[in-house]
Amino acid sequence: MKLPNPMRTIANWEEAFEHSYRQPVLVFKHSTNCSISSGAYEELSNWLEDAASLAVRLEMVLVPEDRFVSNAIADKLHLKHESPQLILVTDGNVSWYASHWRITYSTLDEHLGTHCEK
């Protein structure tokens, strides 16, 4: 599995949010000019590469390029913006999130393993 093309509009985010009532949505907020975010991107990419199937919808936001989308996510979920940040949205609510150095392969396995078949 690979990371998807980034959400570019608030309408993309609103559609993903509505989808969370049918299937959990995992949002990755990625800063393209941050070394910590690059490390998180690599950890997530490696975890996804090992996934045979994923029972969540995967979304990504490039924070520097589309900060307004990132802000809309933070506002809608009442969650402080951080970057990098992973947010699992289930039924319109945050069911798990991690940021910065807490985004690791082992953390993903621990918290998202029930949504992933390897």
C-alpha cells in the first residue's frame, strides 16, 4: 500500500470526514520541509508497504502547501494542529492520534494493527 495523493481542498476533507461514519479514516499531516516529518513519512510508508490490506481509508495533507486544509481538520476535530501528525477518525471522532517522534512502525502496529492485515 502507498500513501495517497494529498487532499487539496476543504471539500476533500469534508468528504473524508463523512466517510469516517462508514469506515475509519487515517489522516497523515505531513510537512514537506521538516526532517521529523520526513522520518514519520518513512515509518508510515514502511508500515504500509508491509500491509497486505488496510481496513481504513488513508488520507494525507501536505501542511505547508495546504495549511488551510490542515487547519480545517484541526478545527473540525477539536485537536491541536501538529506536524507530522496521524489522526484516526472513526464515526466523526478522533479515536487515536500521534505526532512527531511517536509516529513509528511499532506504534502503528500497536494502535492500528486491528485495521491492517500483513
